[in-house]
Amino acid sequence: MVRRARRASSGTGRLAALLPFLRPKPSAAPAFPALPFTAVEKVLTLFAIGLAGAPVPLKAARPNDPSPFTDSATIYLPPALAEFPDLESDFRLYKLMVAHQWAQISGGTFEAPNSFVTLADPVLAIELYHLVESVRIETSLCRQFRGMAADFALAKADAAAKRPPLNGLPPRALATEGLIRWSLAGAWPADLPRKIGDVLTDAALVLEEMLAGNATATDSVRVATYLFHRIERLGGRFHPLPPVHFRGVLRLELAASVLEERRRREAPIVRPPDVVVEYVSQNGQVLKTRMTDELDAAPSKVVIRDQPANDTVVGQEGEEATIWLDLAPKRFATEVALSEAEREGAAVYDEWDYQRSAYKPRWCALRERVVAPGPPEYVDGVLHKHRQLIATIKRQFDALRPEYRRLPRQPDGEEIDLDSVVEAYADLSAGVTPSEALYIARHANRRDIAVAFLVDLSGSAGGWVNQQRIVDIERESLVLICEALQLLNDRYAIYGFSSSTRKQCDFFIIKDFHEPYTNDVRLRIGGMNPYSYTRMGPPIRHLARKLDQLDARVKLLILLSDGKPNDFDGYTGRYAIEDTRQALVEARLRGIRTFCLTIDSRAREYLPQMFGETGYTILDHVERLPHRLPELYRRLTAR
């Protein structure tokens, strides 16, 4: 009997100790009307864009995951909120959740170095880090957006009133709960044990001292680690405490996984270091060189040729992958910066050197050149040749024109909303103040798109396919796309590029963004011609800078190419691919989407590395380019 009583007592005690951690299950009929996430998703998305200056994906979490959190790329919010009696307060709570999670992403919460997993109780350490970071983030948000201070004050008061009871909490959880209440209400219960009160007094001083300056996430790690060592000494097991509704939960492992995947995707591919070949020439001079970027693997045999410089010195022979190396002195020339004369009148750009994992600063000189006009009858000939195709394309593009939507229940508008008037009359009859939104307004769906076509005008564009030069097919395609784009208000520009070493990168202006499609533009399209080599990095960086200066919702760069990047001053092979890839990454970081349309049948060997698996398409029949370019444009801008 005594034993049974002890078991019951013990079980009751454990249950009492666990009660504060047990979260109430949502009842079938919530006390307040629920505000579904889907009802405010669009407004919250705009709110997030306003905070971040760029789109931030918002998604509803699963029903069994009711607290907000982020994986550092997407913000997950409760599928519905019913914390307050009125929907307006729940909507404000949604906004605080978005702001809090965004501040974690932008404030470095997930990037600060920490070693919590090595501590004796990592769950407690992460709980304290989340608490310290929340205090830092909310202070920063209220400084940056003063209008949020009132909403945070209301949310904190509501959250403080909903904290679990302190009875039965073990010392570590009691001290942590005391800190949470201090962060919400500015004070903790006065009846706490003295040793816990001493810890909290000390902790409050440390937090206030940290917040007096411009604290960072790294400071939060340091403070959380200090608090951990103070609270750990109190003893007792620690269980996760119920989250504060607007702060949500911190999922460091989930965010770390997403960040690692992002770094892996954006980091340059690193190959084994190049093999260094040492060679003693006939005059006794010791020379060194490295295998060139053309090699995919270390060769089984190296044959060295001691001959004067030759432009075709590097290559592979046979299955043994024998290579030939040119050891002429020019191979050992040190890198020289551009001279003052070479920089004059040019835009100077860095170039990415994957072997060093660093930029070569101010390495390439790029100059803008307006294309000389071609024959005046050229465009008329193209329009006559493709008149039927142009009519078809125009019909397709006409479907993309902005549509007008009728928005009822507006305070102003072009039409009277009869339904609203009837409801207002009924409200008046019932003694209720009627709504003043009695009109229907017309609203046009804006496309707000800026697109730049970047055309490869290297010497290979002078090649012939089915008795047509590639550059002629490119010119016809651009005429057709210009004719079709006259139906839309999309901003678009057409540029070409070519190069003759890093000192002469040419950026040809065919149609600038601010120019209408005039006769001058038509003449320039007719004047496009192939020139030298294909150094892709500088024109992509230059065009990304132009697009970055535009205010457009969608910015798109479409590259028309017929081969891989290449220039005769060593800009070849993997070096050229990596620099082009880096330039595209820089463009994407500016919010610019990139896409490549190529006619190179071997492009699958290198384009996925530069544009990703879905960022390019290969045109098998170049003569179909006039058909495919408008089709591609419609697909890319219809998203």
C-alpha cells in the first residue's frame, strides 16, 4: 500500500513538473475567430518585400507546426492565427512574425559562428541564444522602424500574460523562463529563489550593456554562452519552454543545411592543384610552368617542346593525354595592370581567377561603341521576308498585353458599385453607419519588366549555316522581337560584345533602354557584324550594372551565343568559364535573372556550370532562331 502510494506520488510529481511544458491542444472551436494566412498572404508578401527590398518567400507551416520559423531562405508562418479577439490584431501579429524572422535572416543570426553543440546541454544553449538574439533583433527593429514599437509592446504584453506557471519548474528552466519574462515585461517575479534572482540580475546587466552598443549576432553568441555557464550551474534538467508567439522557434540545423547548400551551389568548383612541371632548357635555365586549363585530368605522359612561341602550343593527343607545353618566356610574364592610356575612356572591371579564388582587380577595359548603321533597306527586307511570321508573333504577344481588372468596393472609381449601394442602403435602414466604398475602379496589371539582349558578335558569328551567316540570322531575330515588343510596354535593350584581349573589350550599343524603336535602331541592327573574340565576363558585368540602375520588378538578361567564352590572351578553357560564371553570379546577386540561348551543339559541356541546369536552351537548327526568340521571350516574361 505504501509502495503504491509512493508510486502515485512520484507519478503525480513528474506530471506536475511536466505540466508547464505541455502546450494546450487547439480546441475544435477557438475562442476567437481565426485569421487564415491565405487571407493576408499577398499583403504580407508586399510587407516582406518592403522590409527586405527584395522578394522573401512566405509559406504556411504545417498545422502541427504552429510557430513561425525560417530556414534562412523561406519564412514559414502559422496557417491561421486566433490569438486576439479581433482580426486586425492578429494581422499585426502576423506582421511582427514576418519582421522578426526577416531580421534573423538579414541580421546574421544563422551565420554567426557558434559552438553550442559542444556544450553539455545544447538545447539550453540554443534557447538562450534565441532569447538574446530576440532581444537584440527587437531593439534593432524598433530603432529602424519606430512604428513597430507600439505593436511590439502590445504583443509582448499579450505573450507575457500567456506564459506558463512557474510552479514545478526545475532551476535551469526557471531561470530561463525568468529571462523570457524579463524580455517581455521588463521584470521577473519577485518570489524567485535568491540564487536564481542573482543570476537574472547579472544577466539583465549583461544584456543591457550589450544593447547599449551596436550589438551583432556574434555578440549574442558570446552573451548566450556566458549565460549558459551561469544557468548550467543551477542544476536540474532543462526542457524546451513554450515559444513566444511572435518570436517563434529557432531552427539552427535547418538553416545551416540551407546555407551550406547555397554556398555549395554558388562556390566555384575547385579542382586539384595544377601539376607543376620543371624543365631545364639547353642553356641550363630552370623554367617552371603549369598544366593548362584545357586539361580535365593529370596526363599520364608529358612531352616538352623547347621551341619559340607558337599560338597553338597546348593540346591533347591520343588516349594517353599527352600534352605539349610551350615554355617560351612569354608564359612567365608577370601580370600587369592596365596602363593609364588603356584605362582612358573605358569602364574597368575585375576578372575572377578561380585558381586563386580571388579577383584580378581593375583587369579589363571595356568601351561602349554605337554600332555603325547598315543598309537602309535591310529591315524592310526582313519585314517582307517574315511578314506572315511577324503577324503570328504579334497575335501571340497581344495576349501578353496588360489586362484591366474591375475592383469593387472602392472609395473612388469610374463606376458605381450597385451591390455596395444596396448594402449601404440596408445599413442605413438598420441604423448602421454605411461604408463609403461605393465605386468600381479599373486596375491594369503592370508587367514592369526590363529585358536586355546581349548578342555574341565574335568572329564565329560570321560562320555559315544552310547558306546563311549566323549573324544574319541573329539580326533577323532581333528585328522580329523588336516588332513584337512594340505591342508591350516592356523596357528592352539590345547590345553586342566582342573582345581582343582584356585591354579591348567592346560593348556595342544597338538599342539602349531609353531609346524607342526608331529608324536609327533599325539601321544599327542592319549594321551588326562579327568581330574578334568572346570575353564574356566584362560585358555581363557592364550590363548587370546598367540593369541594376533600373527600377523594374523583373530584370532579365538574355545572352545569344554561338560558343564558349574565349580570348587569345589566355582567357580560355576553365578559366574563362569560371570568370563568366562568377559574372553571372554577381548579376543574380543584384536580382537579375539570366538565360542563354545558344546554337553551340557542345554547350551542354559548359553551360550548366555557367547558367545552371535550367538556365539555357540549345537551338539545334539555327535557322529557327527567329521563331524561337519571341517564343522564349514570352515564356521567360510570363512567369
